[in-house]
Amino acid sequence: MKKIFICCVSGISTSMVVKKMMQAARERGIDIKVVAVRIDMFDSNLPHFDGCLLGPQVKSKFDECKKKGNELGKPVEVIDSTDYGMMNGNKILNQALAMFD
């Protein structure tokens, strides 16, 4: 089972994305854990997860987060803003899974 965390400003809007992703995962029979956290919790969560997606509202933190992820061998990507805005759990789930290909 892959464990992913998603960071945004406060974790509120991202928690809705997590619900959509988990619904898509259940429908597809994919065993994955996804949680939403605030961006200021990135450093404390990174060691405990396989990878991280950043919400578009914190994409300015991408370079810093990507560097930290690389140091631990953990992928970090930014969620497409259209997929995020549309709460497209299936496409965001695909993006999360593709980080490990």
C-alpha cells in the first residue's frame, strides 16, 4: 500500500480532494492511504509517507519540497490546478500513482 500526503495552505480544501481520491481508489480496488496536511507540516510528514502532492495554492514551495523529497528518495509533485479545482479524484489518483512508475 502506498501512502501519500497532500499539502495545502490549511488542509481544508485538500481534505475534499482526499475524499474524492479515496472514493476513486475504492472503486478501482486500489489500496492506498491519502491524507491532507498543512504545508507547515511537510517536514514532519515526509519521513512517514511514500510521496507528496502539493495543492496548486502552495506550488511556490515546490522547489524546496522537491529538494527535501529527493534527499529521502520520495517523489513530490504539484497537482494540476484544473484537476484540483474540479476535485477530479480519479485524475489526481492517477497522478499520485504515476509518481511511483
